[in-house]
Amino acid sequence: MKVQTVQAKLPKDRIYSDLREAILSMELQPGQSLVEATVAERYGVSRTPAREALGLLVKEGLVEAVPRKGYFVTGLSLEEVLESYHVRLLLEPEAAALAAERITQRDLDSLIEIDANYLRSAKSIEVMNLEWHTTIAQASGNRRLARLVRSLLDEMRRVVLLDPYMHAPPDAGEHQVVTAAIAARDPGRAAQTMRAHIESGRSRILGRFQAATAIRLR
């Protein structure tokens, strides 16, 4: 009975997961239409799990349901960008400061390896960036803080992809100065350099965001 229950949820969950990833990776662009019947046909299911999956995305704020028109991928707003970075500036400098006090040699080695291979890894720059930030959050030793940072970074993937640094970074210098502060076991400098790194990214993204005519502002 338990197995049957899990199987009954798979179509909706798979559709939700796939569409969410496509939206966050910008494969599905802001403003793009999502037709319930087309989604159902693509996955070989009835309209019910397709509708349920789209409903979950609506609740998450990634999809908008417009009466008599259908579903659309939500746009990114300037308010959303500013709010997200405000929260990052509250959480990540503190995570870096705690990491400077508590980081294990294993996690420190991971940060150094990411810095060294930032431009040469087979992984995407987006993935490497996420691994670096989440490693620091986990190294803080505060599990709730780490979960908050990871969740926020996941929600912000569309925003972060607007950063030109994610497409053609000159180097991993901003990361390296934070890693060096953590390796030096200097909480104050770790927090300061992390704050500077996040503020730098925010400035770049705001410039790109304001100029990106393809992004639908609300």
C-alpha cells in the first residue's frame, strides 16, 4: 500500500521538479507560457497531475495563473532582487565569520580546490559557485543557518544567472580573498570580505537587470 501511494505521487512530483529546474535554470524564460494540455501530453499523463504541478509552482511564485489566459513563468522584479540580496547580506557574512572559527580541514580543502578549479572544472560555473557558498554555510556549524543559505541560493538561481560573472568570470579572485580570510581563522575579515563579494555581485546584477529588456518587470 505504501509503494502504491508513492507511485501515485510520481507524475505530479516529476512534472513539478522538471519544470522548476527549467525555470530556475532560465531554460524557461520569464513570461513564457505553460499550457496545461501541452505539459500533460509531454509527460504522457492526464491533465490532473499537470494542473497539480503547475499549482505548486504558482504557490512557490515561479508561475503565475492568469484567468482565461493560462499559466506563465513569472518575471523577476527589482524588489525581488533587492530583498534577496538584503537577506544574503544578513546571513552569509555571519556564516563566513563562523566558518573562520569552526571550519574543518576537509571543508577548507574543498574551498581551496573550488578556487583553484573554478575556470577549469567540467562543472558549470553556476554549480561551482553554489558549492563554494554552501560549503562555507555548512562550515559555519549552524545547520539552520546553512539550510537558510542553501534555500535562498536555490531560490535566487534566476537572479544569479543575470550576473555577467557567471558567464565569463575573469578569475575567482573574489572567492579567493574570502577563502584566505577563513583559512587565516579571521572571523572579522571573513565577514567583511564575504559582504564585499555579495555587494559586488549585487551591483553587477542590478546593472544587468535594469538593462535586460527581455526580463518582464512587475
